[in-house]
Amino acid sequence: FGCFISMQNWSDIWLPKGIATYLTGLYAKKCFGNNAYREWIHSELQEVVKYEEQFGGIIMDPSQAPAPVPSVGPGPQPPPRPVDPGFYFPIKNLHTLSPRYIEVMRKKAHLVIRMLEHRIGYELLLQVLNKQLSLASNAAGQKQSAGLWSHMLISTNVFTKAIFTVTGKDMAVFVDQWVRTGGHAKFHLSFVFNRKRNTVELEIRQDATQQR
């Protein structure tokens, strides 16, 4: 991914970068152990959160706005709002992006692929990746049918359809939330020691406010 299978458009760059880093992580986990792997994941997460807290949410695929949230009241649905994360540079062109933005986007893409693994399962995710490799290998051997060469390119929509084909799960909401929308989840944790029950009571809270 990134060499044999490339991105279809620059806005799909998160896929080859994220998948390649994810596979690298699996190799590192096997060679260096789970503790070193988890420490690396934690450092990647901290860098992404620090960047988004300072500059704004990273939108990995700005080519298409996320689907609008369904409204309860009557009337037509409002059109999706244009993507505007508030950066000083346009994010819709690779040549105008900050090098630091691209580097942190690679880290976030890796984390999103890991989230996808937890959502659909390790084995099914590998089946999705193997399916893409199989289609690309078949297309590479078809010298006369150039139309099949599109299988050697990957995009957000193609990847989402491949997941549905293999797993039967529609990940459109997941993609809208984590790929076409910037930001990260923020939780507030607190705990108290209950002397009567001799237990520690943990509370995890997420405020329903618009945050980066």
C-alpha cells in the first residue's frame, strides 16, 4: 500500500499511509512485544491530540462533506456545510498543506485504521486488505484491459464498499465521523473510594459540546 496500490486522489492519501503504518505496527508488535507497541501507539495518539488542540481538527478526506445528521422535525434536510477547519492554509490541495499537518495526518490515519480493526475485527480487516491486493494483482497482469487498472488505486469510497462487501457492515457513519470530520473524542474521568462497599467507583463522562 503506497507503492503497488496507490491513492486515487490526493484526498485519499490517508489510506495508503494509514494502512502501511498499521501493517508496520503489526510487525513491530510481533518483533518487539506488546509493551513497546502500546507505548508507540500512545505517543502517536498524544501527538495527534496535541496538534488538534493547538491548531484544529485534521480532516483526512476533505473531498466530500459528511452526511448531515438526520433532524427530528419536519421539513427538508439542510445541505451539508462546507469543510472549514480554520487552518491558515487550504486543506483541499496537497501542495498547500503544511508538512507538519501531513505528518500528523499519517499518525491519525494509522489510529483510525486501528479503530476500524476494533470495529469489524482483526481477521475481517485483513480479509478486506487481502481482497484489495488480490484485485490489484489481477489488474496488474491484464495488459490488454487497461480498465481494470483502477483496482490498483484506492479511495475512501472504494475502501468503504470493500468493507461492506467482505463484512456486510456499513461503515459510512464511521467514515463520516472519523475521516470526513476533524477532531477527537474527549472524556472526563473521576473516581471516589466507597468505604461502605470497599470499592472504587469510576465515572467516565463526555460533554455533548462542540469541541475540537
